[in-house]
Amino acid sequence: TVSLVVIMLELTGEISYAVPFMCAVLASKLVGDSFTPSIYDVHSALLGYAAIEEPEAIRLAASVGDVAEPCGDRDILDIAEPITVE
């Protein structure tokens, strides 16, 4: 979508058309995506390539807190205190 706006700006040579071009391209993309899937996604699925985006059904809802371990006082470095190497 951004590349289309850049091409249109290069063809017209008018920077004052940037916002109308962006709005028109964004509106057409939103309307097109609501009716049909992306032609690139369909073509890559036909060729057997992996999807770029994960399908909505298998998105994970894990957060960092689920897999991270809490750190102790010895794990935190304070630059105000001298560091000794043992």
C-alpha cells in the first residue's frame, strides 16, 4: 500500500496529493480485505508456502511472565556500587 502511494506521487510529482492518495489507498485496501483474502496469501497457499501471518485460531496468549524466572538481588547490577570479580 505504501509503495502504491509512492508510485502515484512519483507519477504526479505533487507532494500535496500525498494525504488524499494515502486515504484512498487505505480505504480501498480495507474494503478489499473485507471482501476477499489477499491474492498473495492465496497464491502462496496454492504453492504450498508457509503463511506469513499466523492464523487467528492458533495464536498463543502467553506472556513473558509465564516463562520468565524472577531475578534476585544478586542479579541486578547497580552502577553506584563497586563491582568485584570473585
